[in-house]
Amino acid sequence: MSHRDYLVIDLEATCDDQGAVPRDQMEIIEIGAVWVDGPTLQPAAEFQTFIKPVRHGRLTPFCTELTSITQADVDRAPGFRMALRDLEGFIERHRGSRPPIFGSWGNYDRGQFRQDARLHGVKPSFLGEHLNIKQAFSDALGTKRRFGMARALMRVDIPLEGTHHRGIDDARNIAKLLPFALGRVPFPEAPRGWRRKRR
């Protein structure tokens, strides 16, 4: 059986908890990507870049606290067009005869890519086929509940590594959940007290 490779992506974007950055004006400030080998579901390569936003060039304190991304990080970063070109170069270097399946935790990342692409007048090549790993994880577990990434890691007894809400770290953690979401690794028994926990 031939297994497609996966491109697991997690984005961070400009944001604010006081409404200073409306949802339709959010911009990607970090792309984290992990290339996952289809036959083994093991990480094979990584890509990471910060991006300089144009609509709201100054990061809000909320955004910096949430993501740990600093103003200096984005000030010296490339713009979206260049970052996208670099990402697509990464894809071309690693793809085989078939393109990878773009996967993310939920549908937000695909929507945010489309929003930024419209803003900059470009068309990312990899947005067509998308796997909502969050949905697939719940389906494989046989539940209607939806889990945040950190909660999903707890369910399968995998420690969260790195900094939550950093694109590359979250992409690495999501890649560890992919084998469960695809039904290729069985779920372990739920941790003690799991059903009582709601967060």
C-alpha cells in the first residue's frame, strides 16, 4: 500500500484580546512545518520562518505573551510573499511523485493562509487537499468531543514539548498525533481521571 506524505503546518498570527486586531485583519507571523514520511509517519524534515506583518506591524502585548514571538523577530523577518516562496521551495525539495497532504489541527490554518494569500495576491500551491487532524483524531477515537492539541497529547500520554503557541513547536507536537488520527497507531487506555477533566 502506498502512503502519501504529510505536510503538518501550524501558524501563529497577529492577534489581540481587546479587539485591536480584527479577525479579518490577522496576518501570519510564523509558519512552522514538519514533513512527515507517509509509510512510517515519522518526521523527515522541518521548515520554520517568521513573517513581517503589514496591516498591524506592531505586535500587541497579548500576541507576544501568547506566542513568545517578539517585535524583533518579525521586524527582521521576510514578507509573506518571500516566506511563501521559501515554504514552497521546501515542499518541492522533499516531495516525491505526488504532493503531500497538508494537515493542521483544525481548519484555521488553511483559512488564514487563504486570507493572507488574498491580501498579497498570491496562490499557495498546497491548499487544495487538507486534512483536519483535530477532526480525524476525534473520529479515530470514536467521540464527538474536539480536543485542543495539548489535551489530545494528554489523551495519548505524550508530553507537550517546546513552547505552546509557537508554530514550529506546535507542528512538531501535532505530527506526533498524526498516527493516532489516521488510525495507524492504537489509542492507549485513557489516563486515570481522564473523564473528569474538562479542560
